[in-house]
Amino acid sequence: MNPQVLNLRSPAKLNLFLHILGRRDDGYHELQSLFQILNYGDELIFETAQSGRLSLHVAAESEIKTMPMDDNLILQAAAKLRTFRGKHELGARITINKRIPMGSGLGGGSSNAATTLRALNLLWDCQLSDDELATLGLDLGADVPVFIHGKSAWAEGVGERLQPVEIDPAWYLVVTPNCPVSTARIFSQENLTRNSPAIKMADFLAGRARNDCEKVTRLLYPEVDEALNWLGQFGEARMTGTGSAVFAKFESEAAAREVFARCPSGLKGFIAEGINSL
């Protein structure tokens, strides 16, 4: 019998804003954010394998040819699900067509982990609900739950308390300088804002929102500062999450493409439409 095969998109996300409300006793931070899912991302192909073997491969057509295989979130997610269900005899061959830059704040690693949990939950017949998968995935990363549910969402806590929202249609130009940003380094900065007041959706819609990590990131990573300055000529440019990618919103794909055509050398990017659910 041929192995079962499942092909899924592993989408990127934007943080349309990111406020840090305070630091918790466990070292994590209380956050508020608005996750926008994009119709752009990696592609993952899952095939069941015998003898409990888990393997990860990079597709020949992948835009990113190399990625860390040791301690990879995809393999961690697969092993975690298998252990949770006690199905150690099950295996999978996983192939990734990688497009989301690493260290960019676009959620690539978390999205890959969530997609792995969702796919293998089906192929291995684990019969876990989305809520159970989200709880399992939270240990792998605070952004994993939003990708498990596959909906744009208002987020609080460390990012795990999610309320699905309907965001007006928009096109985004996302550009990424070649400088992966370390989340740990950003959150270790003493001058990072950690006392932003909680806001409501109405505040965001009225423009009373920002990315609290942007100021320190611009100081630590001049390439991000330069990208924001360039994109800011054409619209309101912001960082997403704690990564190197910056974005601006446009009313049409054509308007975004017109700006993208002027992109300086040294910046890579893509254009994507925001979607409310997968």
C-alpha cells in the first residue's frame, strides 16, 4: 500500500501591532497583538513512514536551501505529538519548500510546527481537537496556537489567548534585510518598553498602536532601521513581531507591486494578501 500523503501550506503572519504590557514572574512577557494571516508561506509535504522514523528534507525548488535540522521545530512537533499519543511506532517523511525567511518575525518556525501537528494529527489518526493541539504546541512557541486555529486573531497573554477577528482586506509589501534578529536579544534589553497600557480594537483602528520592540531593534540592527526608512517613504512601515521583516499596507496588489519594483538591492521581499482564515 502506498504511504498516505498530505500537502499543506504553512502560512506567514504579520503582527499588525505588538504591545508589551509587563514582565511575568516566569520570565515571559504579557503581550497584546493582532495577528494577520497571509496567503503566502512555506509548503510542507507529509508522508507516513514505517518503523517510527522521522525525517525532514528540503525540496529542490526551495527558495531557502539550508535550514537547521538539529532541534528543528518541525521534528520537535512530530516527536511531541507521537509521545503524547504513545504511538512510537509511527513515522513520517516531511519535505519542506521553504520561502519564509528565518529570524524575520513572520512566524515561519511556529507555522511549520503548527502545520506539522495538524497534518500528523490526521495522518496518524490521533483525533486531537484544535484546542488540544494548540495546548500541545504552546510549549514549542507562543505563536503556534494562532497557526493551529488558522485564523487572524487578537492575541493576549504570551500570545496564546486568541480571539478571531475579521480584518478588512488589504495587500502587504513585506521586505526583509539580510540580518536575522534574535528575539532573546531584543527582550533582554533593559530599555525595552514593558509598561504599555492595554488597548481595545477601537484604539488600533484609530492608529493608537505600535510595535514596542521597534525602537531597540532599530538601534541594534541598522539594516532594519534602513529598511523601515526606505519603506516609510511609501506608507506606514512597521516591524512584525521581533524579527527583521518590515511591512506596509496597500489598497491593491498593483500599488504594492509598484513600490516593490523600486526595492533596493540587499532587500528581499514579497507581496501577499491578508486573509482571515486558512
